[in-house]
Amino acid sequence: MSSKHSNWALIYTVVESIPYGRVATYGQVAHLAGLPGHARQVGYALHATPDDLEIPWHRVINSRGEVSARSEPMFESIQQQLLESEGVLFAATGRVNLKRFRWNPDE
DNA sequence: GCAGTGACTAGTA
DNA sequence: ATACTAGCCACTG
């Protein structure tokens, strides 16, 4: 966590607004936070997100519609399980149909 | 300040 | 469809 105020707060705000049962991509979150091109930073911020903050980090996936690999592979299955519990369907390939489940803020 | 790193992405083959 | 590449940019040591 950065010592001074950072853009992570903006990222958290966007992630918190992702509706139940919907997903958003890292690039999408960065864009909505007014930080285009900061997709990697979104992932970094979520990785550093304290668990006590009730942020739906699991609703953020990559542009291919799949759960991004991380240092702790255990959390990948946890993330998928959380999404499935919200009704987000995973194909046999382990990918989500973004056409169907990606959050559209304009709705 | 510089180099390494990463829960990324779009492009190319 | 997958695999690899270059670009990306804040954070860290």
C-alpha cells in the first residue's frame, strides 16, 4: 500500500460498483476509474486489497474472460467458485462468456 | 534514479 | 483455437 493517497481508491470504487452476478475486465475497471492503460495496476491493487474491505475482487477477470493466474493458485479456484455462486457460468475451457456476463455501466 | 516485477492487453504468427 | 511479443506503468528494493 502506498504511503500517500493513490489511485487505488478510485479502482476500489469502480470494483465496488460491479453488480452481483456480473464481471468486469482489468482494462475496463482502469478505464472507468479514469486511468486508461493502468490495467496492470488494477490487478496489483486488488492483490493488495485487505480482506476486511468488502470489495468484490472476484468479479474482475482478464480480457479473455478467464481468471488470471497468480502466485497463489489456490485463489483461482476460490474466485471461480465465488462467481459460480453468483450465477456466472464457466465454460469447460474455464472461460466466462464476456458477451453475456460483462458489466455494462450504461444499463 | 534505475532495474525488476506483475491478478494486463492488443497485435501478430 | 493457442503461443509469443512488445507495450504498458505504478510499485518496490
